[in-house]
Amino acid sequence: MSIQKQCVLRHRAEGHVRFQLPTQLCQKEVAENVTAKIQAIDGVYRVNFYVRQEKISIRFQETICDFNQLIKQLFELFATLEKSGALVVETEKKPSVLSKLNAKLSEKADKFAATRWLKSKTIEAQETLHAAKIITKLTLKKPNALIKDPEKAIIDFLNDILVLFLIRLHWEHITKLWLASPFKYRYEWLATFYMFYLLIRSRKPKN
């Protein structure tokens, strides 16, 4: 059976896929090589290879590299490795004291990574909540606007929340992709500028 047929798609969402990989691809040197090759694919901005779990998670920009293009390049990479003989499984050896120690350290590292991920998500939620509170306070400081035109005041508030959510959602893309290659992501920048134009325009008082 070819190496491609042994790769099982476990999860697929917009800009994110996760595979269960065969043991041959999860050897240390092979995994490092695979990670580097995938990261070099245009549009891919994050690769997490969980060697012990034999899983790989890939996040990519759909506008640059869609799902079908990504799968094609992955399978070409796996086929090349298979043909080169790099996927021969190493002879299993009896674990030494050092390897056991490394396994324990790796387990602790995995737990630390999970704790760090949870902490980062908690901080993100706190930051979002804090920003929402600021917007709410700014809205409440304008009681006259709320009394004179409650519909417009509520719409302005919801627009602020929407803009905040969109910025938070795309923040990683903005900092890692859009700023690095502004021309490549010109349509995303145009959409962003147009969104702010509409936001500012909606705030202008009606004659």
C-alpha cells in the first residue's frame, strides 16, 4: 500500500486540516524534514507535528493554497520520500535509561504545551472581553445619542463589536502574512480599508 493511502484525514475546516500519519512518516528525522517541506508551501503558515500521537496539523490560507492544492503537494512530498528510501522504519531497540528519561521529559513538555495553549486562550478571551467593556463604556458615555437615535446607537455599538471580532479573528494572518506580503494580500487589505471606510462613514451625523 502506498504511503499516501495510509494517511487518514481526521479533520477538515476552512484553512485547517489534521491527518493521522503512518509510522514511517513519524520518525524523528523524517518528521523534521516533512515539517520543513510543508512550511515551505506557499500559503501554509503553521505546522504542528505530534510525533508521538502520529498526527499532523496544518493551517493554511485558502486564498493562496486551497485544500486540493495542499493535498496534491503533500502527496507528492510523501511519494518523493518513499521513493528515496527515507521511510524505512528503524529497527526497534530496547529502551535505555536515557530514552526513558527523554520520554518522561517529552511527556512533561506535552503537558506544558497544553497548559501554555490553555493559558494563551484564556488571555485572548480576557483581552477580547476587556476591549468589549471599553466599547460598552464609550457607548454609555453618549446617552444623548442613545436617546436621540437609539437605533443608530445600537447599530454603531454592534458595528464596533463586529470590527473587533474580525480583527481578533484575522490577527495572526495580519501580522504573519498580510504585513509581510502586502501586495500578495492586496485584496484582503482593500477589504479591510473598505470596512473601516464604511465604519467611519456610518459615524458621520446625518444632515
